[in-house]
Amino acid sequence: MIPRQLASSNPECTKTTAKLSQPDLVKIPRGIDYLSKTIGDDGDAVGKCFKCYLAIRENDRNPLLEEALVHMSLLIVFVQNYKKTKRLLREFAYVLTFTKPGVDAYRVAIGAEAEVGSMFAPKSELIYTKGAELFTEAIPGTMIQMYAFLTGSNHSSTAIFSLIVSVVTAAFTSNGLSFDQDLDKEKRKHSPDFYGYVPEEKDAKAKTFLAMFIMASCQLGGKAFACALGAVEGPSIVAAYIGLDILFFIFYKLVRRDFWYW
């Protein structure tokens, strides 16, 4: 946003500012934020393609996580675009080239509306695809890395750095989704008892985001560590731990009477 002192002293800035309405000024930083996510997602797509190439060449089974992500993304795309064949094939191509998250982020950045025949809005589609990435790739990959670190002999600084990056990136993605959802004005208006925990002030908003990010990182790191320890004893221990954790969470939501919003 242009400072008032600069705008008042510069006629050109005053004219430019006058042409922009208040909603436009609000959309500018959000657009830049989503565009930055688009660039990051496109870079991630190149990395995924290269990783799959190396895995195929070395006959590695790690691409199973990538396959699960692709299958989940294809399902989301089919539900969203099954009424339009050409659009469905185009979206399938985005998924198979790992550029789907970047395309979704770009659509949200430019304020694209839902196309005719679509099941949900572009922002909702972005949330679903990001959620699929977390569920099928980011979080399981972090647990596998933690297990390999605990049971393997490679405890180098590179391995530690790679593990930290996996935890931080997954936590940042999850935190960003929750943060954006809470800032949605329609959701705050419709469900004020559940949404609205992020304050409006810039400094307080930044502190809230940082606190949420630290909490998400610690939670993911702790749960990945617990699952890795359980995996040493056997997969049944991991299944029991995750199952009990989910049941306790659902019970907690029922007691608080906000299970419907969750």
C-alpha cells in the first residue's frame, strides 16, 4: 500500500491510488502471496519429476507416496470437472506433470471465479489439493525420514537438515491453510464461534502466525518421532497409536461441540 505522505507529495501516486478501490488494495498483498506460492509449487514440480526419475532408475519404491498423491489429486479433479471432458483432461495433465498446486495458486491469486459446471470454488480446490499433498506425501514422508534416521547409521548434518526441512515445510503448508481459512470473512460471519481467532492487527496477526507455525512444527515432529519409535516395534503399534490419537481428538471435538465445523 502506498504511504499517505508519499501519495500526497506525488501527484502521480495520488492519481494511481485514486484509481484503486479499497478491495483492490486488499487484494494486492494477497495476490503477491499466492503468486509466491505459485512459483514455489512450480519449483516443487520440477523437483518431484526429477525425484521420480531417479527412483525409477534406481528401482526404488519411494514413489509410492507420489503415486498416492497423484491418485488422490486425480480423484479431486474428477469430482470437480467430470461434467466438462476437455477441462477434465486438461486438469489431469496438470496433475500428471505435478503443476496442479501452482495452477490452483495462480487462479486464486488472480481472483478466478468457479467455472460453469464446477463443484467448488478455486480456493476450495486449492485447499483440497494441498490437503491431499499433506495427507499422502508430506506427513508420511516425514515419518519415513524420522524412522530412517532412528534406525539407520547416517546421522550427518545433511540428514538432520533434510528432516528439519520436511517437518518445517509440512507444518508451514498446514499452518497456511488454517490461517487463510480463519481470515475468510464469509466463514467468520457464518461461524463466529469457530473462526476469528486470528486478530486483525498486523503485528498481532504476524505473532499468531508464528505461534501457530511453531506449534504445528513441534506437533508434527513429536508425532513423527512417536510413530517412528512405534514402527521399530512393529506396524501394529503405529496403527494403535494413530487410531487412539484420532479417537481422542474426535471425542475432544464432541465435548467442545465444534465437531460439525471441523
